[in-house]
Amino acid sequence: MIQLSILKIAKYGSWTLTLGSDREHKLQMLQASLYKEVQKLFSERNCLVFLNRSDEFFVISNGLDLKDHISIQQTLEGIFDIRITISIGYGISPFAANLKAHEGIQDRIVLDSEHNIFGFVNGRADSNISIMHLDVDDLTSRRKTDSPYEISSTIFELYSKMSKFFLERNSLTFFMGGDNFMVISDDEAKKSVQDFIDMIKDDDKISLNCGIGNAYTGRDAAKLATRSLDTIRKLRDSGKERLQVYEIQC
């Protein structure tokens, strides 16, 4: 069971219009500052935040109950002069949890009206999180022939394919910067990751590595996924076994 909390700046579009035309730099600074604070508050509680469209954040919030969310919301409201909505959902897959959170906000299932929190809380009940950390193998060699922008275009095209592939397997993909991606995954996605790696290799001549971590919280699962990815690199650099996928259980 996985719990997701989705944070979104409320009525963002209409609010931005009040700032005038010379506003873009202000919005970018606000979004960056908000992301930093949201990541800090949730990671301190062993959760992990994923940036989604800059004005919206997905959080693996297993282990947190309503009181935890209220506490975080109170802190954010004290720092930022904007209204933030939190919708919470849980399910047997990441996509199902996303749908449950969406249902909570669409149907106005109010958990706390004062702090704008909606949805359904699983809180401290059973949890099992799987995260896949994928990166491009030897992206450095492409810099000899491709410009920085061409590389970025390649990475975003890869992101699009990755997102579609794993969404069909009830999993959620997020671009983490550089050539790194994380997938909040279920069992079907983990079983098919080698198929995706092979497909990208055949179609796009891009080699991928994937570290998988399994734990009870988002932050721990991400830590183990990254450790798995580091293990792949160490094995490769040592001249020992060459793997593309490696998995660690908590």
C-alpha cells in the first residue's frame, strides 16, 4: 500500500495575473523556494517529494497522518503568501493512489477545511514502497557530438517514452535532473524494466541502468534505489559482472 500527497498552489493562474507582465522571474524564484521548503519538511519525516509542473508536488507520504500534514501546511502558510491545497490518497499501486488523491479533491472530501486538506489518509498503516532509479549510461560521450540543448532534447524525449511506458503499468515517472529519473513503481513495472531498457537500446541507441530499492518509506526506498545504481557502476568499473538492473530490499 502506498500513500501519495499532492500539493498544489491554489488558484495559481489568476493569482499570477495580479503580478503584472514582468512576473516570470518572480514566479520562478517562488516555485524554487517552495520546492526547497516542501522537500525539506517532508524529507525530515522520511518522505520524498517529486516536482510536477513546478506548481505541483507529488509526495510519497507513507507513515504520515493528518496531524503531520496539518503541521507541514501550517509551516508553509507561515512562510509563503499563497494558498496551497493538499490532497491525499492511497492504493495498491502508485497510479491508484494518485487517482484516490484526485478523487478526494474533485469530490471535496474534506479532511481539514482550515488548512485546505482533502482526500483519504492511510497514515501509519502497512506500507511497501518500490522506487526505480534510472540513468543514462555514458552520457558524457554524447557531449563530444551533441550540443547541450540537443542532449536536453534527447533526455526529454526519453522522459516522455518512460512516462508512457510505466504509466501503462500503474507507475509514476519523474525527471530528477541531469540524466536521472525515478519511477514510483509497482511489481509489474519492476518486472518489465528490462524490456524498457532493451526497447530504448534498440530504438534510440541509449543505454540505461536501473537501481531498484524497496522499503517502508519513500526516502528509504530512494536511498536503496540509488545504492543499487551505485552498485551497478562499481561492478562495471571493477571489470566484474556487468548488470543493467540491480535490486535491494530493506
